[in-house]
Amino acid sequence: MPFLNTLTNNIIMPILEMKVPSPGESISEVEISAWLVSDGDYVEKDQAIAEVDSDKATLELPAEMAGIISLKVEEGDVVPVGDVCCLIDTDAERPAGSTSSVVATPVPVVTPAPIPEPVVKSKAQTSTGSFAEGHTSPAARKMMADKGISTGSLSGSGRDGRILKQDVLSALAAGFDPNSALAKAGWTGSRETRTERMSMLRRKVAERLVGVKNDTAMLTTFNEVDMKPIMDLRKKYKNKFKEEKGVGLGFMGFFTKAVTIALAKFPGVNAMIDGKDAIFHEYADICIAVSSPKGLMVPVVRNAEVMSLAEIEGEIKRLALRARDGQLTVDEMQGGTFTITNGGVFGSMLSTPIINPPQSAILGMHNIVERPVAVDGKVEIRPIMYVALSYDHRIVDGKESVSFLYLVKELLEKPELMLFGGKEPNEVLLGL
């Protein structure tokens, strides 16, 4: 890192320039979402000093040297990659009473979701220091006492937030009950609002989603899967599988395996459009949506087509743990040829997933519900899951999309077919 020679009182002081690092390829600018130190603070080497938000991830920026820091940009500023964001006086003495007990943070860690900007208070929330603020008029005070309403339960519309009789009447007319479950849950009948600036990542996600709707011919086809065969298989072998493979036997492994087989037979679903060209991938990098404390992220299981069920489950577990701990890197979230998302873990019965560009299709899983179905002319109760395939009709025909989803359904309802690339065992035996 370059040093500046700054002349101060005829003393040469080495000043370290801290430049904004690149969170990943093709990222040209970032947003300073939060400074973790103040201007003039003494920082230790590797101490986290800022959170830098890009359109793909949030990067924790560590100090490269110990010294007194001077901030050159404000929170919320968008800064080009490579620009100076702060200076560190490396010759500055550690303040008296200060030790190196500051816990150093690891090298930059990518966290999987946006960090919210500081809340911008509404007019009703802004304090003026006036005596009237938060106080009630005599008429309002009497009415609130009669109804058992506390002062903190209502917001005032009068000058400087003064609670008026009309505020009480409006709350009561709206059905406000201070003893109700809603009030105890945090609803107070207030008409206040709050504003939070969307992070760069959230803004980019919004932009991409709107772009998908505007720039693709997205359609969705649906089907239902009888999950009993897989559930019976898991019930029979899950303990032995756990003991021998070291990972649990989940539904996502079966779905991923079924998808890779189906993608081989319908390559258009695994393709993407690049201008006037269609790019067909000879591999299956499957994006798996996982939940993290900071939001939903989509890491990539690379070359899933050559993995066993145990390897797929192990990789999904590894990525999920890294997402939970905020350790996913940009490389682990870039690329992918096809996406699987599971809204069923949150109780979704049916949905239309949105394509993850530049991919051409996405599979949506949902919850498993017991439903009456016809089996061999009889009505039986079976665990049924609705599945949805959203696809770009510009590159995937209706026949191809429906056939792809139906093959996934067949593979899940007859798991043994996955052993033979979707063929019946007898067909393989006969060489058909």
C-alpha cells in the first residue's frame, strides 16, 4: 500500500492509504454501508473498520495497519473500487490506557445479505425537545384514563407530538384495545412511518427481478409429486445413511439428483441466452437457495451431475453452514446453470418462482400435504408436493419444459430410476 509523506510541524509522518477492495469480478463500485470506527480512533491491524456493500455481497473491511484512522467518505457514499476510503497514521502512538486487546477480525469475510442503513425518522418521530412532545391535552388525558390507555400507546397529531382528544377518539374508532393481543404484540394504533434506505444488494436484486419480468418470456408449468416412495426410502435408510456417510438424507439431495438427470435429457433447460447465441452447458452447476440470518442466499453446488447423493447432501450442508456463519464467498455464489428453491420449509403450498438470470429455468419445491388421490382405481391418502418450473420461453419450448418437469416427477416417484439415468432397470438389462 502506498504511503503519503505529509509535512506537519516539519515532521515526516507515514500515512497509509486504505483503498476500497473489489468484492468480486465485474464489481466496479461499492457502498459504505456502515463505519465500525469513528474519525480519529486508534485502530489495530486486522480490526474491522467498515462494512462495504456491493450488488452481490457485503464485505467486512479490516485495517491493514495499526494507527489513528481518518475517514474520507461518509456512510451511504458510493465509492469506486480502488479509491481511497480512509487514511491511517501508522506512526501515531497508542493512546494511554489503550492496549492491543481489541479483537482482530479475520481477513475480509463475505456476509450473505444486505446491512440496513440507519433509520431515517419521520416527522412524528423527530424530537424537538418541546414540553408538549408526548404530553396529552387535559381532555385527552381524562379519556385515556377512563379507557385504560397509557400515554406511550398513542402518537399525537398536535403540535410537537401533543396527544389530542381527537387522537384518542380516532384510535378507539379504529378498534384500538390496549389489552388486546395486537397491542401486546406491538401494534399501538400509531400512524407513524419509518424509512430505511435499501442496501445496494437489495436494490440490485430488485433490479434483476424486474429485469427478468421485462426481458424474458417467463412462463410456469406445474405438476404434483407423490412423495411416499422417497419418504419410505428415507425412513428405512436414514439412520444407516447418517452413520456411514456422516450426513443426513434430505429431500434436496433427491431433487438435485433428479434435476441433473433431467437436464441431461433436456439441455435447453440448462442453457442461457447471450445476445443472438444460445449457450448450452455440458455440466450442471445447481444453485440451492439456503436461508441465513441475513437473508436468503443462493450458493452453487458445482458439477452436481457427477456427485452421489451423499456428496450432494454434504456440499449442501457445507454451504448452508457457511451461509449461517456469514462466510460465503462471492465465488461460491457466482455462476450456476439451474436453480432449486424450496418455499415449502416456510409453509408455501404453491408459488411461481422467478428465474435467476441469466439462467433459463428454476424449480420451485413446496410443502408436503396429505391429500386424497386416485391409486389403481381407489382413493388413498398420499403425501403430495406441488412443484413448479418457471422457464424462459425464448429458449425453452412448452413441450420441453413440461417433459422436463414430468421426468423429475417420475424420478422422484420411482427413485430406483436414478441409478440408470432415468431408465427402468429391465430396460438397462435388455439393452434398450
